[in-house]
Amino acid sequence: MESFTAQLKALLLKAGCRFERQGKGDHEIWFSPITEIRFPVDSKIKSRHTANAVLKQAGLPKQF
């Protein structure tokens, strides 16, 4: 099963979101200028539901 992480990060960068710092374990902390919140992004997202949940936190529509 492929990971959605690469596609997800590309969508986040295109929307103006930015990587802030490394989180615990294999998570990264990102910031969204749309919602003005920080949210975690796992390095190996295997579920489309999880990928869409991250997009929702960033203020973006579902893509997966």
C-alpha cells in the first residue's frame, strides 16, 4: 500500500502551509495560514481518511 504523505505535503505547500518543526517520533508539525493553527503530519499516512483529515485541519477541501 502506498503512502499519501508525498501528495499531501505537495498540496499543503501549494496552499501556502509551511513545515515548522519536527514533532515526536515520525511526525512533523505544520502551520496553515488559512486556519492559523498548527497540526501534525505523519511520515507514512496509509489511510485516505487520515490524509483528508489533515487537509481539513489545514482548511483545504478533501482530495483523496
